[in-house]
Amino acid sequence: MSDALRAQPDACVHLTFDDGPDPEWTPQVLDVLAAAEMRATFFSIGRQAQRYPELIRRVSAAGHEIANHTFDHRHPWTMSARVARSQVRDGALALGDILGHSPRLYRSPHGRNRACMIEEAARCGEMPVGWDLSAVDWGPFGISRRIGARLRRIQPRDIVLMHDGRNRHNRPDQLLQALPAFLDELRLRRLHSMPLG
């Protein structure tokens, strides 16, 4: 994590949601965050943003940060450098066209960084962001009880990885069963969530 992000207040955590916007799950995540008065960062896929621009605008209007998660969410290691760079650039352009400003943050699909993609993100004015704690809200381990147990390990200033888009293997339905109790626990611990950036 960068020094700029580490400089955040000790009572702060950073909730992040990847792979949206999704017309079924993103609105539900937004409703849960609003009820808890928490704000987050949404790492959005450019193609999905083009399909559902009204959701991107809703996320932004609610005070959350929109960040670049590439255009198609292709695995970074399966592309030529030219295509990989275009994935970063096209994702930024898609989000910028909807928001009226360029995203400030970038996260690689699957957390797999490549130098050419990080370089392209920098050219787009984006800072790369990873995570400290994953909900593992996907695949066979993505069941609500286990998601909740993992989320309870959060520490101040952690960046937490979750998903608001299904994108084949994600299980936002299971995450949403665990999310309200997790946010309640944050409030009991006097932790609040701030967008990154």
C-alpha cells in the first residue's frame, strides 16, 4: 500500500468492491452501505460501466469512489503488452466518459500486476491499489458464514476486497448476507469506512 493511503486516520478502514456495476447486486450493496453510513471504493469494469452508466452515476452520487478495474477484466497474464495497456486505458476512458473526470485509482484483475499495466495506469493518472484483507466471497469458500469470519479479522487502515459483481465465480448474494453484521461490528469498534484516493 502507498504511504499516502497509510497516512489515513487510525480509526479508518477502506471497503472496496470489485467487478461491478451489476444491476442486481450493486444497488443492494449501496443500500447496505447507506444504512450503515459507510462509504467505499468501487473498482468497476469499463464494459460493465458502459452497459449500466446510471449505476456508475448512482455510486458516485452516493459519495463513493469509482476506480478502474480494466475494460474487460481479462487476466493480465493472458494478453500481449499492447492489449494489456489498452485494457487499462480503455477502462479509464469508459469510466471517465460517464463520470466527467478520470478515475484516480487502478486495481489489476485477480490482483495480478504487470509492469506494462502499472505504467499505463500511471499514464492515465491512476495509482495502483491492492488489498490487505480479502472476504474470499467467490467460489466454494464464498459462503456467508466464512465470509463473515474472514471480515472480522479487519484491522484499522486495512483495505478490504469484496465484490459487487458476479463475474462468473463471485458470490455477492453470500456477501450481502454477511455485510450488515460486519458493518455493525465496525461501528461497535468505532471504525468508519472512507473511500480511497
